Amino acid sequence: MSLQSFFEKDSFPSNTSRGIISGFIGGLAGSAVKSMVERFLEVRKIDNRSAQIKVMDQFSTKLTGSPIKLQNEAIVEQLVNIPLGATVGAIYGYGKRDKDEVNIVDGGILGATTWASTHETSLPLMGLDKSPTKVPVKTQVHELVAHVIFGITTEVVRGYVNDKLRRKEEESEEAEFTSLS
């Protein structure tokens, strides 16, 4: 199967692959922007370790016998955040595979639901984060804002990449049609 036929316009594989690829790239960009935003917004107290560090610390201890060194925590946190954001973006892109237009509200909803499903529910239930009732409202709002920015960035980049891939398909089809004529 050629790449051109794989990306054939309006076929299920074409829309699906375009959606996943564009969402994945959008999630990468969203994760990077979220990380930058979190440098300016207080999303946790300085002495609090993130859920990502807690999980990776347990993994490192089991694997190597020692926890993650303090100077390596920032990079380890991003080694968790970036693939996680890209995965969330790919799933989101799959869900939007038949929608070419950019919708900022959808991106905001993606970010808000990602925040609610992690920081407000699953992480506290797993003992990796404090209960939402024990986290200051200001910190929760900052975390929500960072996640909404993640979602909006993911949506904007997803739409841009999806458009570029779709146009490339259309150009390939026109060239193929012209060569057959």
C-alpha cells in the first residue's frame, strides 16, 4: 500500500491517520506550552512533589534501588508530561478526525476535562495528589488555567496540522488526476 493511497481523501484510514497524527503533534505542543505556563503560575507548593515525580520515583527505586536525584526531577517530570500530553492529543485528534475546523471551545473543554479527570479525581484517589478540598482554590485555578491552555494549544495545532495534511492529500490527488488525463 502506498502512502498516497493510505492518505486517500475522505477514507476512514485517511481521516483516522490524519486525526491521530495532528492530535499527537497538537498534544506535544500543548504539553510544551503548559510546561512554560506552569513556570509562571503556582500550580503546587515548591516543597510538594508532583504526581509524575512520585510515580517515577517509585519506578526508579524498584528498578535501580535508588530514588530520582533532586537535580533530575524537572527533566523526569517532562519525560512523563510530554508523552502523556501527546497521547491525550492523539486520542483527541482521533475523536475529531472528521472535523477539519478549529474550535477553541473544544480545546478548552479538552483541557478542563483533563484537569478534572486527573487533579480533581484520579490522582487523589491513587494517593498521588492531595484531595481537592486540601488544595488552595488559587492553586486549583492555576492548574485549571494551565490545562485549558494545553487544550486550546492542542486544538489550534491539531487544526493547523490537519489542514496541512489534508491540503497535501488534495494536491497529491490533483497531480494524480492530471497525470491520468
